[in-house]
Amino acid sequence: MALTFTTPNSHSRILSVGAYRPSRIIPNSEIVDRIDSSDEWIRERSGIESRRFAGPDESVISMALAASKQAISRSGLSVSDIDAVIVATITYPFQTPSAATELIMKLGNPKAAAFDISAACAGFCYGVGMAADLIRSGTATNVLVVGVEKLSDFTDPDDRGTAFIFADGAGAVVIGKSESAGIGPMIWGSDAESRDAILMTPSWIDLKAPGSVGWPDISMQGQTVFRWAVYQMAPVALKALDVAGLTPETLAAFIPHQANMRIIDAMAKSMKLPESVAIARDVRVSGNTSAASVPIAMDALLAERPDLHGKSALIIGFGAGLVYAAQAIELPQAPK
Ligand code: UT7
């Protein structure tokens, strides 16, 4: 016999966003000596002027907790209304149990479904797409999606290719049901033949070998990733707009992964975004926070431009894998 059920929600939307930025601000001048670089070079090549590094008292969980509490409070819901938690991260220092279970336990709702996503800088957008589908199918009612990283734990401060780029922070959104379309179809995928372009090595197994020393740090073929992002990601972003019934002319905001200012500018140019589109450029003061960068940038853009609450935006994440995901969204309404 065929299954008989109805899908209760035709749409979902982002109800609120929250963010946590570690208190320690690190200007380029604090990084340059160890990597034989200069403030000028870093600004010119990446657009980064400063970034935040978490201190010993700021962990993946404490940052995720702060961002989540802010997002939940702004949503007008309570923690008990959240029935699923998705955490996107590559820097939670335990393989299992998940960061999501530690987070939901500390939030005070240990019965919600909880799991982590390993999709690096695309992880938050993967999570938004999954949350939207969980709600539309009736599997979940309100989903907390968190992007959080403490990349300073897994970056070699002497590596010229990564030490000035990566940073720490957390962002979170609450996604719930909606009368109208608030999250467009996700355009996602991989270019896994280039998975060597960003690696975290050595593996835990290598480190277990007797006499081995070291630590898993991220290494990156910067130019390979740069070219991929500049040439391959603009078409993905345009497709995500198109399937949601939007065009560059009707879009209000563009919130790409904050990898590098030159990538952001090249994408905007290639997409032919008109002047009217507000572009998130939080990388300047936050660096590249991988899975956390899109929600942190969303929070910063809405603080700077409150008129964008409730307007359309295109979000896109891309990174290690290589993997990517993009969707058009309606930005959350202003908190009451
Ligand atoms: O979030 C995940 C996704 N990640 C990204 O999207 C990052 C993508 N990649 C990038 O953003 C850029 O590749 C970087 C910002 C990492 C590097 O910029 P680049 O313009 O690609 O630099 P490059 O590696 O091509 O190096 C250019 C020059 C070289 O010198 P020569 O050979 O031209 O004399 C490097 O040796 O700059 C030199 N260089 C540096 N100089 C000062 C490389 N790193 C540094 C440094 N400081 N830190």
C-alpha cells in the first residue's frame, strides 16, 4: 500500500541571525614577522586588515553557544522550540560525540536532533539547505544552524599561505516555517578531483605512530583555490538566483563566503551585480572564518544596513573538498 501523509509546510525562512566575535583583535602587524610578510601585502592580496583569534577561554562550543543564544533570543522562540541542531565546523577537536550534541546540551534542550556537517567553508550553506528541506518535509519545526570555527587551533602561525587568512568566530540562524518562500533551492556540489587543494594533515592515525610529533594543520594551494572560486563560483551563484526567480537587478544583498576581498569583488563583477546590491565585505575585519563566515557577515551587514531586514540575499559558501553550496534567501525580519 502507498504511504499516505501530507507535507505540512510548503516554505521555510530564516527567522533570526546571531554572531559571536572573539574579543582579541589581531592586526596584520601581529602576524607579519613570523611569515616574512607586510601589512601592505596582506591588505592588497586579501583585503584583510585585522581578524579575531579566540583566547584560551573561548572554545568552539562557547562561541557557538553565544551566537546561538543571540539568534534564539532574536527569533522570539525559546530553546525548547528548537527540535534540530546542525553545526557546521571543521575545528571541533573531537570526532565524536558531535559539537551539536554538546551545544544543545549546554543550551538546555538535550532531546533535540543534533549532528555536525564537515563541508568546511560551504558547511553553513549546506546546513541552511538541509534545514529548509527538513522543515518543508515536516521532519523538523525549528532548526538551529550554526557555523563555528576556531581555526587558530589548526593553523600553523609560520605558514605564509594560511597564517594571515584564517580566523575564529561563530554565527547562527534559526530557521522555521513560513507562509511565503524564504529559502530558495540549494545549488550545491563538489569538485572533489581538487580535494588536495586544501588539506588538514597529518591524520590522527599518522600522529598515533610511535615517536611521531606534529599536529593537524590546514595547508592550502592558494592560487588553485583562488582561480576555482573566481571562475567557478559566479555561475553557481547566478544559478541559485535563477532557480529562486531572482536576477542581479532584483537582488538586495550578496553575502558570499568571506575568503578574500579580491574573490568577492571578482564574483560581483562576473555576476554583473548592479550598484544597488549591498555586498558583505566583513573579511576586512574578521578574516576567513570558514563555516562561520556567512552568518557572521550576515549579522554585520544587517547591523550596518537595518533596512535590509526582510529583503532578498544570495548566500554562497565554497572551500575544502572542494565543495560549494548557494541559495537565495529572504533576510530575517528585524528582531522585535
Ligand atoms: O576559505 C577556503 C577557501 N580559500 C580561499 O578561497 C583562499 C583562496 N586563495 C587566496 O585567497 C590567495 O591565493 C592568497 C591570499 C592565499 C594568496 O594570494 P596570491 O595572490 O594567490 O599569492 P601567491 O601565492 O600567488 O603568491 C604571490 C607572491 C609570491 O611571490 P613571487 O613568487 O611572486 O615572488 C609569494 O612568494 O607573494 C608571495 N607570498 C607572500 N608574500 C608576503 C606568498 N605568501 C606571502 C605572504 N606575505 N604571506
